[in-house]
Amino acid sequence: MLILTVCNHKGGTGKTTTSINLSAALALSGKRVLVIDLDPQGFLTRMMGLTEPAPEASSLVLFKQDTDARPAIQELPAFDLIPSSPALSAMMRKLTKPTDVLWAKEYIQKAITGYDVVLIDTAAAVTVYSLNALVASDAVLIPVAPEYQPVVGAEQTFQTVTMVRKRLNPGLKAQRFLFTMVDGRKKNHRLYREYMRGKYDATVMSSIVRTCTTLSVSARNGTTVFDADPMARGAIDYANVADELIRLVGLDQTDLAPDSAHQPAGGEEMAVPPETIQAEASSESSASPELKTSPGPNTESASLPEKEPVRESFFRPRGPFHTS
Ligand SMILES: Nc1ncnc2c1ncn2[C@@H]1O[C@H](COP(=O)(O)OP(=O)(O)OP(=O)(O)O)[C@@H](O)[C@H]1O
Ligand SMILES: [Mg+2]
């Protein structure tokens, strides 16, 4: 059984969209998939059509093992789900001991059987829940849109995952970046992808997820992109991600192969040096908004491409609100 966490400290990078549609793709490949929603905001739970599950029928149960509560597993058409509950937010204040990062691992080992994949969706923050997910995991997927803030968030997340692997979970065998919301027409997207591939090499998945309107609308009523339009770009892309993941972690074998692609080129120091971030911030007021060229592969001095300058046309009056 593969335990896979989807996380990025930055919000809105496609974690929940990836959790839903990758799970659906894995299920279509014949895998039995359980999704655990560990985001207290519970967007995945809501998107799959469950409004507000009772706390005792939610992922809160993972952290209340003194009760005899049975796994709160909902069977959905695409996959099974342990939904989230807003009660997770209140519970978080009580989970302050160092050993409180072990609950999810223990629960999954004790109470979850019969699945090929357990996928955990997390919130955009380092919380006791995201740490629980990482401690329980064999593999981690970091969805990242090829833009400045998501890339910074993804690099910070990579550092967190590396730290958890070293100190808390040596069983964490693979961590991968997955590009989401890729727009092939945007030069900046190409530069950020080159930057990440140059720096992290095989740690970046070959498959990418392109922008796809069907992805953003399909999961509002409990369906996935495969129900909405199996020929949509999002369906094709998540099917490719599922195939790559299955090959990567050897899902058809009993043991995960050790991962040879853990480290970024240039060692484990903080991936984005503060001076780069500072330079990036000051470049916003720069009179010369030209993009830096992307670093070549495996250069230690890899620096982030600058943010795309705001186009002049953005400020032009548009639409009915500017007719006067
Ligand atoms: N490939 C895509 N193409 C178009 N829209 C997308 C794509 N992936 C995600 N989106 C949209 O982007 C928004 C953010 O996606 P999502 O909720 O999956 O991100 P998240 O990382 O889970 O966010 P949060 O940090 O708030 O949990 C959503 O409106 C979603 O529909
Ligand atoms: Mg989310």
C-alpha cells in the first residue's frame, strides 16, 4: 500500500485538484484508492459533494484514538474518502506534543487495509496535520504552478519534506514536483519550468498538468474530470501523471525502490536564498522588466526568473464599468 501526500506550503497550487483527479486516474487504472482529506477547510470534501460530515465520521478520528471509532470511510463513485471536518481546526490546538505527529501513521497502519494507494490532501501550511501526513508517507507530490510564489512555496515545501525524511520518516522514498496549471503560451511559465528542471532534475515529474477549464468546474458536484469529459486536457494529463507515478513507485511491486532523485543540484541549502527573494521584490519597481535567462541544468547558482511584468494593457479601461 502506497501512502502519498500532496502538499505545497503555498495556497492555490492545485493540491486538491491533483488529489481528486490523480486519485480518479489511479482508480481507473485498477488501483483501490482511499483519499484522506486533512485540510481543515475541507475543500476536497465539499467538492466531492459532502457538505459537513459529523466530526466522528471525519479525519478527526485519526487524532482521537482513545475512542473506538471505526474508519469513517465514504464510498464515492471514483474513490473512497475519509472526509474533513471543521472540528480539525479546534483539535489542532490540542496537538502540541512532539509525538502528535505520529497519529496518522499509527491510524493508517492499524485501521486501513485493502487499498493500493492512500492519498492525503493537505492545507497550504506547515501544521501538525501536514506533518502527520508526511510522517505517514512513502511518497510526496508537490504540485507547483510555474509562477513565482508557487515555486518559492514548492522549494520551501521540498526543504520541509527533506527534513521530515531525515529526522522523522526515513521510509519516505520519493518526493516529486508536479507542474500544474501550465500555460504553454507563457514565456514565464517556460522559464520557471526550466529553472526547476535545471535545479531539481529528475525530482520534477516529466508529466505536466496544463490549464484546463474542465478541471476547475468538474469537481463542484462530486464528479471528476473523467466523468465530465474524458477527452479534456486535464483528464489526459492526470492519466499521464498516474502512469508515471505507478512506474515511479513500482505500484505493482511489493516494495518501493529507493529514490535516487532526492536532492536538488547544489546540495540541501535553502533553495531560494533570501537575497534572491529580495532582488525579486525590488525588481518590481525596476525600469527594465526584461526576464533573466534561465540557468542551465544543475548549476549551483540557479536563480529564479523574475515575475512577469504587469502588462500596460492591464490598466486600460475595459468593459461596462469604464464607459464614462
Ligand atoms: N490545471 C488547472 N487548470 C485550470 N484551473 C485549475 C487547474 N488546477 C487547479 N485549478 C483551479 O485553481 C484553483 C486552485 O486549485 P486547488 O483548489 O486544487 O488548489 P489548492 O492547492 O488545493 O488550494 P488550497 O491551498 O487553497 O488548498 C481552483 O479554482 C481550481 O479549480
Ligand atoms: Mg486544497
